[in-house]
Amino acid sequence: MEPQEIREGYLVKKGTLLNSWRAVWVVLSEDGLDYYKKKTDRSPKGMIPLKGATLISPCQDFNKRMLVFKITAEKKQDHFFQASHMEERELWVKDIKRTISCLKDGKRFARKSTRRSIRLPDTVNLAELYALMKDQDDGVKELKLEQDNRVFNHCFTGATVVEWLVSREKARNRPEALMLATGLLNEGFLQPADELSKEGAEGGEQTSFLDQTKALYYFADSGFFCEGYSSDEDVLLKDEFRGNIIKQGCLLKQGHRRKNWKVRKFILRDDPAYMHYCDPSKGDDPLGAVHLRGAVVTAVEYVPDAKKYDIDGNLFEIITSDETHYFLQAATAEERKDWIKAIQAVSKSGK
């Protein structure tokens, strides 16, 4: 019987010999993890058997890389993967851990119910807590704060987080709230914004969340950015990042000059309506942006000047108000539908 495919998609992988990171197409099956240089390749570039393997998430071996998890195979070889956003990492980690567990017990893969067990009332679900903290009406308010001649946008203080946890009865007292906040920081839900909070996160053997009014933090998937001594042009450019993140993930993008296709991480924001893209293997510094106000997006079955082997469906096109054409490819038909729907909504409502 052929192994069941459980999950597939783009992840960034660290090279096993060289210290380089590259976007690869990853397929998780019941007995292992295969990764391909391109989605259309028939033979994998590498295979990771999961029987006897262990997984660590979050992996904090790389200070400048968030959302990394580590798989150590039975023969003690480490493999590092990086997701494009928090939810994506959690889905991969959950399914890989379940696969490892099934292999250990000699069972076939089957997803457990996501409903919280009533037998474990004291178990803290950090993902649920994070969602509550981000609630627009009753969550932690994101502010524009000035400190040391710098402006921190979409952030909040450590003391604010602790006070919110206590006031919403998520913790009985400040020490207990501090433990929860540290857990959120360890899992990558919260990120340190300024030098003080970064020292707490990276200074000692254990990560520390600081219950202080001068320690600044931000949500991992927020529109956080910091302004220092910038020119007027820099400040104007950063206005593009003020919108809320609506959707993010990896897509294939056709280049305008060479017409070749490369994996890019896209971040869709509203008000102002922009979709920035970057090389997922090199961080979140944008390579370019698509201004979506008044843009048209449609599914297409054909791309002019495309090399035949690069294309296997799930294509869509964005035409901006200045008539620039962008051709993109999603991993699945459902993903293409979700991106088109989100971009259409932003193009109509955003500035």
C-alpha cells in the first residue's frame, strides 16, 4: 500500500552541508518527509525517514530566523525547516509529531480532534490565548510608542501584557501571568521589539519576558516596524507597512525580465492595500510591492512566455491600476481561490 500523503507545501530548508537556506517543496507522508527543488520535480532532492525521529519547535538555534523547527532523524542528523508564518508552522509541527507518534506505535496516521479535552482543564492552549490577545475589541492594544529617539509602531509594553492576562482572568496573579507571557515568547507568538526586551529574550540561558513599562513587544504576525533617524522618503515607504496583515504565505512568482519562476513569500495588507514579497530564505526584507488599490485579480489557465515545465495549474493574474501584470501560482486550487478572494477584498476597500 502506497504511503498516504498528509501535507505538502513550501518551506525554507537549511542545507545539510552548506550554511544556506532555500525554499523547497515538501511532502509529508506516513513514513517520512520528502523535499524537492521544485514542485514539478518527479524525484525528491532528499528524504527524511521519521521512524525514531524527534522534533523540536520552536527551534532557537538561529537568532535572526523565526518560525524554525528542527527534525532529528534516528541516525542523529539534524534538518532545519522554516515556515512563512505562525499558523503554517503549527500545522506542519502538529502533523509531523503525529506521524512520528504513529510510526512509534505501529499505527496508521489519523488526525486527532482539535477540541480541547475536558479531562485536561489546566492545560494552557497558547494558540487560543494568542488569538484572544489579538482581538480587535477586547485584546491587547497595539500602539505607537516613542523611546530613545525611535518610534515603535504596532507594539505594546511587557507590563501591558501581564496586566491584560490578570484582568481577563487568564492568570491569577502577576507571577503566573509572567509565566504565560514567557511561554508566548518562547513559542514565537510574541517578539521582542527594543534592545531591553531583546536582552531579556537572548541574554541568559532561559528566555525571560520582562514585566516592565520600557520593555516593548509585538505580535509575530503584526505590521510592526521601527522608525529611527530616517529620511522623509524612508518614512513614506514605511507607510505601506501600516496595514493589518490579511494573509501571508509562499507562492510562485514569474519574474518580469527573465520570465523565470521563483518561490516568494507574500504578505497581504489592507489600508493601505499592498502585497509585499520577499525571498523566504533570506528574511522579510521586501524585494518588491504590489499596490492593490483598484487592481483586478483573476484565475488564469495560461501565462504568456512561461516555460512549459514551470507550470502545472492553479495560476492567477493581478493587473494593477497602472496596468502592471503579475503572474502567480498557488500550491492548490483551494489556495488560489483563497488568495483571489482576499486580494479582491483588499483592492476594493484599501487605500
